[in-house]
Amino acid sequence: MNIKKVAELCNVSVATVSRVINKKGNVKKETEEKILKVIEELNYIPNALARNLSKQESDVIGVVVPDVTNVFYTEVIKGIMESASENNLHVIFYNTDSDMEKEINALKMIKEQRLKGALLISALKKSNKDKKLLKKTLETLDMPLILINKYIDNLPYDGVFTDDIMAGYLLTEALIDNKHSNIAILTGAKNSIVANNRVIGYKNAFKDYNIDIKNENIIYADFNSIENSYKIIKKHFSNKDIPKGIIAGNNNITIACVRYFNERKIKINKDVSLVAFDDIEILNWLGVELTVVSQNPKEMGKEAFNMLFNRINNKSIPINRIHVVPELILRGSEKILK
């Protein structure tokens, strides 16, 4: 849908529709109401934010994010917003609810709006079909684009990525170093690229320390839902002993674990050693101080914006990919229980 189609349906000129969109006046009230009604019915989004399109340029960048309520992504967004403000650029966010169809539509919308550039935190899973569709969509985008957090092979874009294999290894090793051998990892869905990479790191640590892995200790929960993760954890541990070492796969799974442990009156640092991906500030304030691997998401956001800004100003520079080394923050929750 475009401005020309809106004009045709309203039997007015494109210039008249443009005046309504840009609130420039000189349009009869009856005509204005008719145009606004059609725009609402068609869910039409003015191309290139209207005034920027008229100049064939934009001071707006688009950010596609799987879940704006996720603490990790919120911190990434903060970094992007701060850097964008410093460089006099505006930001539009597209929340996809980790849905690939919504992600593809968001990218198409960014193209339609002719923004200055885009930052993509993809929700891509282990699906060749989705990967092909994403690649095809990106090939038609025709603007600078930076990938954040999730490395997707065979895509020629700059990016800032987390070393999820190393992160999984560091947390597992922290527990092993403190004499734990019965360690469960609660991670994302089986088709999640990030979840599988973290499990690889977990397995690598067991292999390096010559410890046998119990398959029942690899538990696939839900990165995107506290409630779903809680239900999975509750079901898995309802009729069995809980391993003394637990690795929570992200902030949502950590919160689900804390809720489940509280309900069963299981005390962290006394009955179970809990370590986690992502640093949740509110838990520290509540006295639940966990050993974590931090990926410094705010700095990732800033670095990704800087990459985009450089790419906008010089499209011929070599592709730049940064793999962030996760930081292990020891707070004592990894220690053997007394």
C-alpha cells in the first residue's frame, strides 16, 4: 500500500493526501476526515515518514528487536538510543515477539519507509526455510544494516555478536571448579541457535574435565517466557531430585527458577548453586546475588550503532564483525554447598 493508492481510493490528488499526512492544512474538513479514515482502514504507514521521503532522505534508523520487555534487549536499546541521540538521529523500534513473519514484515516496512539504516536482532531459529526468506528479504533492503547478538552465516553484514559457546563454557566451568559434577542447564527451545550454542559450551566443559553428561540435565525451556519456563521447570523436576548445580539460560529462565525454588522452599546458596546468563540488577537488590556471565548489552548497542553510523557514511569499508567475549562475574553462588 502506498500514498498513490490512498489518493485513488479517496478520489483526490497525491498532494492532498500528503498535506493531510503532514498536517499542512488547506484541505476541506470533509476531505481530510475521508483520507484519515482510509488510512486507518488500510493500516497505511506514510512512506519514509512523509517529510523525509519528500527530500529522498531520512534522519531515522530502524531497530528490529524480538522482545522489548526482555532485560537484555532493553539494555541493547539503551545503548542504541544514547548513541543515536548524540548523533542527531531518531530511532523507530519494531517489536517482533520473536516471530519470523513479523520480523520479515518489519524489514519490509523499513524498506518502504526508506530509513537511513537498520539494526537487526533476529529471532531466526534453526530453520533453513526461515533463513532463506530472511536472506531474500535482506537482499532487497538496499540500505546499511548491522546484525546484533546472533551471528548468521553467509550474510554479508557487519555485526556485534555474543560468543554463546564461550559463555556456556565459563558458567559450567565455574561450577566444575567448585566440585560440582551434577549440573543441569536450563536453556531456550531446541530450535534456538543461541540455546544450542550455549549447550555446546556446556558439553565442551564436561568433555574437557572428563565428566560424564546426563542427558536429562539438558532442559529446553523458553527464552521468551517466564511463565512457560516455570511450567517446564516444574514439570521436569516434580518427581526427581534437583541437581546441585543449575545454569539458567537467560534472565526469563532465571526468574522462573527463582520462583520455582521459592515455592519449594529451596534456598539458593544453601540447597542449590544457581548461576546464570545475563545480569539482572533487580535480583541483586533483592539479595539474590548470582554468579553470571555478562555480555554488556548496553555497550553492544553502542558498538552496533557506531558500526551503522560508519557504514552509512562510507559504504565501501570492509565488513566488520565483533565477537564479544563474555565476562564471568563471580558472586559466590557457584560454590559447593555445605
